[in-house]
Amino acid sequence: HPRISARIAGITPSATLAVDAKVKALKAEGRPVIGFGAGQPDFPTPDYVLEAAIAAVRDRANHGYTAAAGLPELREALAAKTLRDSGFSVEPSQVLVTNGGKQAVYSAFATLLDPGDEVLLLAPYWTTYPESIKLAGGVPVQVTADETTGYLVTVEQLEAARTERTKVLLFNSPSNPTGAVYPRELIEEIGKWAYEHGIWVITDEIYEHLVYDDAVNHSLPVVVPEMADRTLVLNGVAKTYSMTGWRVGWIIGPQDVIKAATSYQTHLCGNVANVSQRAALAAVAGPLDVVHEMRAAFDVRRKKIVSMLSEIPGVECPTPKGAFYAYPSVKAVLGKEIRGERPSDSLELADLILREAEVAVVPGEAFGTPGYFRFSYALAEKDLIEGVNRVGALLSEAK
Ligand code: PLP
């Protein structure tokens, strides 16, 4: 027997976490590295959430296990929040609280997939999705969109990728890594197509509140209500409330699926940390003012980074309408000579940039689409400006 199972040995470790670890190590050595790798807001968790967590810690009632599916009050608040924010009406029994959005992703696949079931995966995709699908025994089938369509796939592309084995479409809008936000009409077309072919939809709405300009977040089961019985909505407090480390996410879905996923959770982790659930309750039951302030700050940086990236020769950057990422193409720079090297793909170019400019970006390889970089703009504006200037200066040497 091999020491490590084939299932786990077959996983690619998270590239975004790897970039982040490199940045942390270089910073610890005293290097002036600027990191665009981290997918987390740089704001503190709001005060009222901290206060609720502190009070929760002091109350012995919160020192034990909670119900596996989550605190009843939290499930109720999440149902109310879902109606408030996306107009989707659900019962508290349709909510399962998970250890972050990441576990929501994995549990959703584990609950729906049998070995060999295919999942249509829209690329560029968040790096965890394909690994999560494979872990659950499923087969990711990539459907790719590029910058020429603003990274939006069409129903024709989905139909071309559909087979007898297609069980699930994984949908993510606003998107990590592209920041693309699907317009209502396209969501409607996709939802109707899924309904017609008996396909399930898992829709990851973790960036729901981070939309800019005229973009609006539309929840698929609201746009196409007949899909409500075959849709799982994934979400979490990490991005909206700057609570990445608190590890609270959730799945919303039909009762039978939530019941099955809860049964799995009773063995998987028992429950999400009691105190974290109390903190999440304060976050989702609270007002959205803080969220709107963060969004306004992100918006300023978004405009800045897009305009700066667009000025770099060879860099093509569509304007992202959501999340906190820019996803420019760097294809025109590849194969050119920079400081005696000739990076042939975005992985090599990202490596060169880290060594020569001390700036960390995540190469498109991590998202299923080589030839691109993901820049997270969840960092201070002065660092953002300095970082993009360094990248621009280095890439301008390409010949
Ligand atoms: N979904 C998407 C699209 C994400 O980008 C992330 C985080 O990067 C998550 C889910 C999971 O977030 P968390 O596990 O921190 O709640």
C-alpha cells in the first residue's frame, strides 16, 4: 500500500495559500514584498461582532457542542438574511452552518455526487472547486470563458459540455478570480437550461455584497424559482464582514439535501465552533453599513488598479464588477525577454516578478486558465500603487 491514499495524493495544494505563505516567509526575512495574493479583506472584523464574541466566550452556555446543523438562532437569522439580501425565501431547516465557505463547497459536493458524476466548472474558477469535486468522487468538466466576453460563459458552451453524466453546474457570481458578475438575463437563461435538463446548481454567493457600478447580485433560485428544489446556495461571513479567520459559512438548499448534509456533518466535524457561530449571528443579524463602507473602499482601489494595470504594455484588464480581484491577461508579455529570462507561461512570469520586483500575484494556472494573473486588491492603496508600479516597471523591460 502507498503511504498516502490516491485520493489525497491526487490533490493539488491551494496555490493561493502557497503564494500567501511565500509572501509571509519573505516578509519575515525583512523583504519589502507586496502581496496581491491573499483573498481576504484587510479591514478589521466589525466591533459589534467582536463584542458579541467576547460576551459569548464569557457565557458558559456557549462552551459546549451546538446542534450539528448550527445554532437554531443562527439558522433563523440566516434564513432572514437570505430573504433580506437576495429575496430568496427559505425555512431555518433549509440552512446548514459549516466551517467556512470552503467546507460548504466540499459538503455540497459530498452530498450530491456519486463516483463519476460530472460537474460543469466555469473557468477561470476558484482554485478549491476542482479539488473539492474530485475529493467527492466527481469529475470536473471545465467550461472556459475569456476576457473577450468579460469572463462570462454562454448557454451554448454549457450545452456543448453537457453529457449523460452531468449532474451539477457550479456557478459563482461575483466570481473569484475574475470579479465577473453575471447579468440577470444570463442567469435566467442558465437556470432555465439547467431546469430543462434536470441539472443541479450549486451557486457560490460569498461575494454577494461586493458589486460595483451598475452591477446587481441576482440569486439564481430567485431568478428561476423552479430551480429552488435543485439548487444549493453557498455563502459565508468571511468576505462580507471581514471574518476570514472565524470560519463560518453555510449551505441553503432543499430540506432533504440539508438533512443528508447535516447527517454527514454529525460525523465530519460535529458542529462549527460555538463562539464563532455567536459572532456570525451578530454579523448577519446586524446592519449592512459596515459592509457598504468596505465596498466603497474596495471600489476606489478597484478603479485605481484597473487603470494602472491597463497602462502596462501587454496587459489586458477587463473591468471587474464584483468581488475584490482583477484578472488581467498577460499573454502578450509571455515569450519576451526580461532581465535575461524568457518566461513562457504565467507561472514562470509570476515567479520572475516575485524575485525581481518582490511583488506576489497568483498565476492563472491556479484558476484553470494560464496566461493571466489574479491581483487581489484587498490591500492598502499605497501598497497597491507601489506594487503595480513595480510590476509595470519590470514588464516594460520586456523585449
Ligand atoms: N467561495 C469563494 C468563491 C471564495 O473565494 C472563498 C474564499 O476564498 C470561499 C468560497 C471560502 O471562504 P471561507 O472558507 O473563508 O468562508
